[in-house]
Amino acid sequence: MDIKSVESSYARWAPVYDKTFGAVTRAGRRRTVEYINNHVGSVLEVGVGTGLSLPHYAPEVAITGIDFSHDMLAKARQRVEEKALKNVTALRQMDARALDFPDSSFDTVAAMHVLSVVPEPERVMAEICRVLKPGGKVVISNHFKSTQGVLASIEKFSAPFANVLGWHSDFAIESVLGEERLKVEKQEALPPFGLMTFLVLSKLHSN
């Protein structure tokens, strides 16, 4: 999926996102934020979208959100203003493949249902690793492709329509596990029906 397709797709989805994909991804969003709230510090949310997660962070968690979609960010900014979310320090338009932050900037990086949307997810993971402090956590919720059953057939059928749908239905978990300095700490199946996966990756300290 190329970046222009992502931008045009989410411009179409922005007006109805909260009641469609937002509803389906609620469990992953809640599990991710719940985990982060128990590990206070600075947080980068990659693919903040319309800001559905933002009101649920603990007040002491400092959040920076980025998204490539101007339409999504406009809704996120409105949400922050309406709910007076003072712990949201910045919402910035940015390509996740080239994060405009110094190395080791954040204690935690959250990526909720975004890695199957972005072009070059391996490159995005490399950038996430770069801006994460040693010992920090990458907290991910996402749908990954099934290997068998009816769902696997549906995902295979949907795959050619990625640019229209706005995500890769056949996204492999291996795409986010290739960074040598990121090690899996937790992996859980999430509702509905185990369609979503919750992952925590820890960044190793340099030798």
C-alpha cells in the first residue's frame, strides 16, 4: 500500500471511523492503554487517528501523537480540546517511516491497528525502535493474518483490495518481529473472537 493510497483512504474513512473501525478495535485500544497506564512516562502513539484512545490515558502519562492523515488529526485535535486533555503534549502530522524525533526519545511507543495500514511496516518498526529508549516498550494491538480456517480464506480474498479498504487483511506478524533489538515480552489474543493480537516488545540495552 503506497502512502497516497493511505492518505486518500483515511480521508474517506475519517467521518465514520469512530463508529466503524473504532468500534471493532475497542478491545485492543483498551488493553494497550491499560498496559501503558501502569508504566508511566513519555508515550509516542503512532497512528493516533481520531484520538479515540487519548481520553483513556492516565493524567500523568505524557502523550505525543502522530498520524499521516490531516483529516484524522483534525478530529483528534477537536477531541483533545473538547475534553481538555492536558497530558497530550503534541499532535503532529508525520510519516511513520521517518519519525522527526531524536534517538531514544520515548519510554513507550504505542501502535494500535496501524502497522497493517502503513507502507513498509518493517521500516516503521525500525523507526519505532530508534526513538524508543533502551529498556522501553513497544505496545501493539493489531490484526494479523490467520493461517487456516474460514477467516484465512476471507483474508486472502480481501488482500487485493488493500488500497481501497485501507489496510492489509493478510498482514503477517513476522513483519513486526524482525527488529533484533526488540524482544517479545507478551503476546495475547484479544476479542472479538481472537481477531486481534496484543503484543509487548522490549528494547534491549546496548552492550
